Amino acid sequence: MKRFYHLSCLLLLAVTTAYAQKATSPKPFNHVNLKKNAKTAARPKLVVGMVVDQMRWDYLYRYSSRYSAGGFNRLLHEGFSCENTLINYTPTITACGHTCVYTGSVPAIHGIIGNSWFSADLNRSVYCAEDTTVTTVGSSSNAGKMSPRNMLVTTIGDELRLSNNFQSKVIGVAIKDRGAILPAGHSANAAYWYDGSTGNWVTSTYYMKELPEWATEFNNEKFPQQYLAKAWTPMYPRASYKLSTEDEKPYEGRYKNATNTSFPHELSAIANSAIAATPFGNTMTLEFAKKAMEANQLGQGPVTDFLAISLSSTDYVGHQFGPNSIEIEDTYLRLDKDLATFFNYLDAKVGKGNYLFFITADHGVAHVPGFMEENKLPGGLWNDNAAMAAINEDVNTKFGIKGAIRAVENYQFWLNHAAIEAAGKSESDVEEYIISRLMKSPAIANAFVLKDLDDVILPSVMRNMFTNGLNAKRSGDIQVILAPGYIDGGKTGTTHGLWYPYDAHIPLVWMGWGVRQGKSNRTVGMTDIAPTIAALLQIQMPSGNIGHVIEEAIR
């Protein structure tokens, strides 16, 4: 009996050992396993990022009854909409927005604190993409003296190229140089933008020595003149634009040489420069992007490629006419049709389901103050340069300091520290006096010394936004917060740049490869876009990233 027991134990041990070895032994390394792994780790052929410059979130729905099935409505039907996407820094300005979308970072880290900013070392304003070491490719102007060197971190495109030893191709396209250069990143194969002085698409020697033949052929087509040979008139009967104000408004801007603000807009005489400020600028940009895709065979290779497009014309039209104009409604109705055409193009060239697409904005926009006044809503005007001049005069009278404020940009003042010290005055006394003068204006909600931000009583949302926008080496000394509805501008048109929802609430809709269908009202940040792409592509997030993956959008 005892012998039988021991024999049974030995048999059980042998079976258990054999099973364990079978369970833990690695599978043979063969091509079948490689195919299975490749299928599991499949990536899209192409990622297309689209920033619609100055697109307020509510434009997704305000005109939805007039949109086609194939444009914005296709996005909302097939894709995943992050309905409560907010910019999480200030100022809400173009260069900052494009950089934050593609870096997952904020101005405090990536260094792009505005379209331009004052440099105390250089004693002048610095443009976000300026680069004196490069020259223009594609025209004889200075429009190409640009590069991404002022951006201090990597982009998601840089990380994509790093992930496979630079096999992926990354290209940026926009009318605005900053809208093409900053999203594309440091290691991009190319970035192209529009030179309004010549009517050519250009680049810089940062990317290449000569313009590709396909781009030269595109320029030779003279698309600006073609698009503007006829006047810009509404797509539909003017009376059908019931979501907009009357056509002629005194607070809308005029085109050069125009005598009114109404349709039709005759622009053929100033075609090269005017194309950007019409919906046809978007059409031209998308046509150029298609040519760039085809010439570079984006989405046709063994690795994922990236195309970063920014549509700048919505910003130009919005600044001039405002968000309640027939012009902006017509611009979005035309953009909707352009998007439908572009999606059909991607379906045919890359394959539906083979590309990852997202659309967002770099910022929103405020209502025109004249419109606000007309409708008994709070708002008004403030002029930063006039404020600086008046305060400098007052400071000189009180303290004997000439030019105490050196510059004003991005709702910040840069102080002349040397002049204050030379006058033997207390810097804190001068700062306190400047702030007291600012606070007398009804346009100013608050003003404070940026180095004292931690001690200023602010709602947590505002504090975080100002902290994220404060770059220790590039930001100014005194921060101004305009009151709700106020803008820094003139009597016509409007602008953006503040922390308020009308400037900071932006659309974000994903569609295509790896994306679920649906929507979420959870608050996410603009900085969450880049890490979400990184998670989908299984690559490292950009070097300055502070964002989080939007998990509910991923299938």
C-alpha cells in the first residue's frame, strides 16, 4: 500500500513538471508568431492633425443644421467628441495653441509664450518662429526666415520619427508660418506656408535647399488669382443666414479699398494678400496638403506618417468680421464642404479606417464689443499701447523715471529695471503704483506682479492657467487680466487671448483608426491631445508633456 502511494506521488510529480515546462517554455520564434504580433501592434498608415484657427467649440453645433453629412456631421457621427476641451494656460494665442496641441506641454515649459514676446537681452520683440540663420526657399522675400528653434521641446511628430529611426515622414502645412512650423516639430521632413507678398507657398533652408518640383508647379497654377477672380458671395441666399447679424455692421472690418462691409467682396485687385482672409484660403491649403501627401507618399509606406494641417483663414475672417457675421457663417459652411471632400480623398488614398484624424482649434474668440453693446451685453475695449504710454507718463511725473515700462505684449508689461535702479527708486513701489493705475480702468479685472503669482487671490482655474503660461526666462513682469467681454483692440473686429471660455473652450473630435464612436463631457485639456496620440501609436510622449491620455476616446 505504501509502495502504491509513493508510485502515485512520483507519477503526479512527473505530470505536473511536464505541464509546467510546457506552459512556461517560450514559443518558437517563427514568422507565424511575428505576423500575430504585427497584427496586435498595428498602427495607422497616417495621422492627420487639423487645427482650425480661431474655431469656437460652439461652431460644431451652431451651424450643424446647415452642414452636410460628410463634413463636421460625419466627424460627430463616426468619431469621438471631447465636448469639454479647454485650454489650460494663458494667453490663448495662435503660436501657443499650435505648440501645446502637438507637444502636450505649456508655455512655461515649451517657451512659446505668444506669437511674439519682448526680449530684454535683445531689447526688441522676438517672433515665435524667427530664425536669422536660414533663408527663404520658394520666393525672394524674407517670409522664409523661419524655423522651430525657439520651441524648447519635442512634438509628437518628433517622437514618431524618433520611434523608428526617422523612417516616418512628418510634414506641416498652413497659410501662417507658425501654424506649419511649430506643429511639424524640429525633425520634420518639411513645413510649408504661404507668402502673401508673392502668392507662393514657401519653406526655409532649415528644411531644404530648393522647393520641390511639385510645390513649384502648384505655385505656377496661380491659385490665389483663380479663387478670387470672382467676388466672394454667400453660398446660399443671403436671407437664409438667420444665425448671423445683418450684413452691414459698423463694427465689422473692411477689406482694403472697400467702402462697406457687405457682400459681395471684390478682392481680385489684391489677390495675393487677400486669399488668406477668405474661405478660399482654407480650400487652397487643403489642395496644397493633398499635393504634399501625394508627392511624399504619406500613408503609403510600412510605417506611420504624420500630416499636420492648420487652416488659418477662419482666424483672418473671424478677426475682421466677428463670430456673429454672415462672413464667418459662410466660411464654416464652405469649410464643411471642403472637409467632406478631404475625408473622401483620405478614404480613397489611404483607406477608410487606415488613418487617424483629429480636429481641434488653437483658441476661440470673443464677440465684437460693438455687437455686445448693441445687445446690452457686458464688454468693451482696451488699448495696451495707449495704456503703456499713459502709465509711463504718470510714473515719470511721480518717480522721475522715463520709460519705466519697456514693452507690452500678451497682456504683460516688461519693466525697465535698469532705469528704475538708476533713479534710485524701489521696484516694488513702482510696480505697486503701475498696478494701482491699471486697476482704475473699467477694462481691467485684475493686475499683479507675476513673480508674486502664488500670493495673488485667484480662483484655482485661473491660477493654474497663469502658472502654466509663465515662463521664467521669457515672460514679462506685470500681468493684466481684462474684464469679461473686453478685448485689446479697436472699434472694428475682435480678438482673443484671455482665460475666459469664449477664448479657451475649443472643439476636439477624433475619427478613424483606433477611435471609439461617442462623446464625453469630461473636462480635458488641449495638452491631452499629444499623449493620446502617443498612447495610440505606442510611442514616447513629447519631452515637455504634462497632459494625460483621453482613454474613453480609444477603442
